[in-house]
Amino acid sequence: MKAKVVTVISLLVWLTVCPLWAGTPGTFRGKIIEPPPGKEHQGWLYVQGRNKLLRRVAIENAAVVYADGVPSQQREKVPANALVEGAEVRVTAEQDESGEWRAQRIEILKAPTGRPSRATAI
């Protein structure tokens, strides 16, 4: 009987503590903008939301896909090549221990109009 109680308590503690070690993904959307002056941009995107909040996101391990609503004639063969200034994106990312966003998935919602600068491309 005592062994069962200890096992149940251990299981409950384990189930409670494990999620604290794992990062919780967050989702946000906005337009890709040019990096602020003096900021590195290789491997990072700067996404500005409608409320003007700017987020810097590491993109090295992210899966980049197009949303269903993006017409095929506006799509690049390699979706990551479309991560340029003016593109509207939805980012699913986790914050690391230093507070930096690490993208897991980037969905391109709207291709940029015109020919944006490639300065913010990967």
C-alpha cells in the first residue's frame, strides 16, 4: 500500500514539474521589417505586429511554409527565400532562457508587394 502511494505521488510530481522544463510555444504575426541600424540580421527576422511591437526571431531551425491563401504565382520555389521585408508572417516560436524567440514554424500569410530588398532575407 505504501509503495502505491509513493508511486502515485512521484507520478504527480513528475507530471507537474516536466512542463516547467519545456518551453511553451507562442504564436504571433506581423510584417517583416528591415533590422534596426546596428543590429545583426543574419539568421534573424524582425517582425512588427499591428500594435507596432517589434520581435526579433531566430530562424535557423524553422520550417517555412506558405498559407493556403497565398496564390501559387506569388510563391517562391523555396519558401525561405520569401522571408523578405514586407512579407506578412505568422510565427510559432519559443522563448529561450535569455528571452530570445526561437522560431519553430514560419507561415507566410501574404507575399510582399513589389520587389522588397533582400537585406532581410536569410
